[in-house]
Amino acid sequence: MPEQAVAEGARERILAAAVERIAGDGIDDVRIARIAMDAGVSTSLVHYHFETREALLEQALDYSFELAGDVRIGDEEGDVPDHTRRLAAMVDQCLPYPGQLERDWILWVELWLRAVRHPELRPTAARLYARMRKWFAAAIAAGIEAGEFAAVADPGLTADRVLALCDGYGVRALLGDLTTARAREQVWAVVAEELRL
């Protein structure tokens, strides 16, 4: 196997192990030695790929979001037959349902906390939010163009509101303050009213 492919495979194993450890233990309690052991590599190889914990968190988030990209950030509508259903599926992807989405949410929370204390992580948070905003704004604009949604002055501002609602209700659902299904109902009630669905 070519050396570059081996190195890339090791890096991917490190990222996968880091995602699981960060989601399970929190970035502050993650030990490089544990990630190395989980990935089946040496600690020096982890340090070779990631200079700091912040770099590890940033790249683990990117990795996690890239894995979910076909579902979350994909441009294809797939099996969803209309814009309303597609938007509803997108809202679902932004709430902490048990499993992968809950794990991704825990990574988001880790990023928010670290970015508050470590300004060098703020561009990462901004970049990930920009991707989500663009995804929602494009879906809203497509629904307006198709005549399925009421026209709004700025699909980007509507996307901001949807993301803010998902974040706020998502945190409450993650904390067990309300169910994820109830969070979805609350987000969707505002979306439906604004877009006249």
C-alpha cells in the first residue's frame, strides 16, 4: 500500500477516534494517548497530525460534518418529493436526535465553549455556520421559486432564524428539558408560519 494512503488511513482513524472521545468525554478530558490507543496508532503520530487540542477539535468537527455531508449539506433532494418535506428533513438534521445527530450536537457544544475561550476557533464555528446558513437559504429560496413557500424578503435571514431556533431548542432537548420531538414541533411552528406552509 502506498505510504500516503497508509498515512491518510491513520489520520482518518485518529479523527474517528477523536470524534468519539470528544463526544463521550469532552475535549478537556480527552487524552491524546487514549485517542491514539483507540485509533491503533502511536501518540507521536497523533501529535504529528494535530499540533493542539484546538486543531484536533476543529478537524474532528470538520470530519464529523463531512461524514454527514451527504445527508446534511448535500444539494440533492434524494427521496424527498417536495420543498416542504425537504425543509422538514433539514430541520430534523439540525436537532439532537439520539445517535449520530446527538453526537454531532455534543461536538457543536464543545466547539461553542472552546470558541468562547479560544478566539482562534471562532473562524471554524463561523465557517460551519456559514455552510448551514447557505444550505437553508438555498432550500428556502428554491421553495419560494417553486411557489411552495410564501415569499420572504431575505431567505438568508429566515435561515438565520431557523438555525437560531434549532440551536436554542436543540440545547434544551440535549439537556433533557424537553423531547427532541417537541423541539421539532416548536421550530416547525415558526417555520410554517413564516413561510405560510
